[in-house]
Amino acid sequence: MAMIEQDYIMRMINMMVAMLARLIRHKNKKEFPQALLEIETTGRTLLGIDRDFIRSLSPAQLMELFGSDLSVALPKLYILALLLKEEADVRALMGEETDPLRVKSLCLLIDTLLKGGEPVESRHTQIIEELIGTFHNRALPADTLNRLIQYYEHTGRFDRAENVLYDLLEADPDYAGEGVLFYRRLLQRSDAELEAGRLPRNEVADGLAWLQERHYPDGRGHLSTVT
């Protein structure tokens, strides 16, 4: 079964690669309408979806779009994320606003990575990093920042996760509970893991204490009481 799933994924990826080659030619010639048509045609062929319909759905809704069988759903969601990224790239060349498309693509890429527990294919995390770099310190929605924390935690970069946590709490203090759970999870890791993630145990403890004092002065966020 694993071999069949891998073959299925690779067929989809190979079709995407062929589309990207055609897309590059269109972009080099500044044939932007043709490039957008290529993206839409690929979406219909591989996923059976309409671009306007996709635009109407949130990342959470999109994650439910292809059913509960992750062996089928995750590759399709990954392809969808790539298509959204490519559309954003084309529209950026046209001088259009692209952050909503990039945010949706980033959320799907992170969600598919976390849901599957591993990259769909070898470029998965590289593409996530490329997308993160496109925002250039621009504000991101709180739910996207929360996903970034989970992504950095998953990839063992705990210091980066903590930095994003500060941004998240500034944007929406209601996420303080998620911050407490983040520090609690880190405290369950070994000293070696924390050191490798550049957030040693004493800094994790300090972060938890700071969060409890700032957001739970009445003690509701105490380590022993938050679930």
C-alpha cells in the first residue's frame, strides 16, 4: 500500500513539475494571463477544483476538502498549496496584492507537514521557508502565527518558535493558553534537545514564568492547573 501511495504522490508531483516548466516560460515572456490559465487548468486536472471556490474557503476548511483519508488528502492539499503559491508569484509580477494567497498557501503547507508528520516530498520544508521569507516582517494573522510556532517546534527550532509566540501574544493575548502549553511541551524534552533548539531549560522555565505572571496574575495559568 505504501508503494501505491508513493507512486500516486509522485505522479502528481511530476505533473506539477511539468506545469511549472510551462509556467516559467509564460512568466519569462510576461504572458501572465496564460500563466494563470495554466495554474487553473492544472488545479482542475489534478484536484477537480475551481479557483474561485478555493478562494472562498479558509485554510481549516480546505484541510477538510479532500476527505479523511490522509494518504489521498495530504498530497492533494500539498499540490493545492503549491498552486496557490505559484498564483501569488504570478500576480506579484502583475503588481497585485498577494499576501492572502501566500498566507493560505503557507497555512496549508504547514498543516500538511504537521498532519502527516513528515514532508510530502523533499522540497516541502524548503518551500515553507521560501514563503516565510516573502513576508519580510509584515504582520501575519494570529492563526498563521500559531501555525508558525507549531512548525518551528516540529522542526526543532525552539528559539524561533518562542520569538513568534511573542508576536502572537502581542497580536492576540487570548493565545496565552497556547503559549503555556508550548512551554510545557518543551519542559518534557531532554536538555540536549532544548540546547539543540537554542532554548535551554532555564530559558524555557523563565518564559513560562513570564507568561504566567503577565497573562495569569491570579494564578489561573499555573503549570499544574492549565490543561
